Amino acid sequence: GHGWYAEYFIRHGARVTGIDRSERMVDIARQRLGKRARLIHGDVSERPMLSDGAFDLVVSPLVLH
């Protein structure tokens, strides 16, 4: 997405990885976050790094809409 949630979590000390299927959304998030987050363009179902236990928290607003 746009990186709103990522920015919030970064400000509160989190290391953030953002993943979006839309290249445009990744570009927008990159403009907002710069190098403060790892941002990936892709489909989460195709990422082997998303194995069980890879993350402590997943936030995915609008994914199920």
C-alpha cells in the first residue's frame, strides 16, 4: 500500500518489510519511506521468505476486500 502503516510502525521502532502486488503502490511507499523499510513488489503467495515465523506481525488492510 501507500506505506501509512509502515511509517507508523517505523516511528515506533519496528523493522518493516512492505510487500505489494502493485508496482505503483510500492513506488508511493518508497517515496514516503525512503530506505527506512524493505519494500518488495510481488505476490506474497510467491515469496519463499514468507515462511512460518518469518514475521512477528502482519498488517494487511484491504487485502481481503
